[in-house]
Amino acid sequence: MSEQVSLAASERQSEGKSANRNLRRSGYIPGVLYGGKDEPKKISIMEKDIVKATEIAGFATQILQISMDGKDVDVVVKEIQRHPATSRVLHADFMRVDPDSKITLVVPIRTLNDESCIGVKVSGGQVNHLINDIEISCLASNLPEQLEIDVQEMDIGDTVSLSEIKLPEGVEITILQQDEEETKLLYQ
């Protein structure tokens, strides 16, 4: 797992479209910090800090620290809103977490050996990803940055089901807990 990201934030009193625009013009991004036993707080974070943090691999799937009023709060990213044309960060939602509490979060799925698997290298096929990310449930302290699937031995016509993914200890795929039909993840 990569190094823990820490962001400095300050509480903001203003709200609304006009106040948020002014905040962005001054180099800050509006956000919300919610969850846990405390009330939700409107916060602002320096735009350059959050942009730099979003470039770190696994940013959206790790426990971050928000430093505010001399206290560090453990959080996970729930949503980062971006401008549709420029991809500029517009707003950020963070949820407080306790490392010993169970959380539900969407994590990316990464395949290994796509180009060297039997179905691609020998048979001329291609790996098709039907799902790129999946909702999991685990203790916050066990949160994986991503789930990995090795497709080295896959041939044309082979599939990988959600139940075949090797999960880290204590991690569960939430859709499998709902007794729904088996979902195919990718196929050759």
C-alpha cells in the first residue's frame, strides 16, 4: 500500500453556488466531511493539494488523513466531482472512518498478464473487461487499493466469475452476499 495521504482543511461557513465559485477562484475546493459520530462539516481544501493527491495511485481507495483545527481525522473519499469539460476538481466528499469499523467502498479491478495470456498470445484473442470496479465490504484497516486477477492461463472462451477472485483476508464482494446470479467479470 502506498504512503498515507494527508490533506490540510479548514472549516468554511459559507455555502451555495456563489460562495463556492469565490472559494474556487481563491484556489480552494469546497468539500464535505461526514460520517462517524460527529456532525457533517463544510470544509475547504487547497486545490493544488487535492489535485496532487488525486494523482497518487490508490487515492480513492485508501484511508486518508484530513488535518483540521489541529486534529487528524481518518477518512475515505466518497466522491470527487469534476468539471465535465476541463476535469478540474469542483467538490470533494469525505467520509470519516474508524480503522476497526466495516465500510463499503468501490475499488478498481486490475488484470495481470493481459498481453501474455494464452488466448491473446497463442490464439489471437483479446481480454474483454465487463466490469472495471466492484463494491466491496471490509474493515477500514484492510481496505485494498485494488483487486488483481491473473489471466495468464485464460484461453478463448474462458471467463472469470466474481466468486473466483482471490480476495484479501476479511474482504467480501457485496453483490455476492445478496444471492444474485453469478456475475461474469471478464472473458477471453
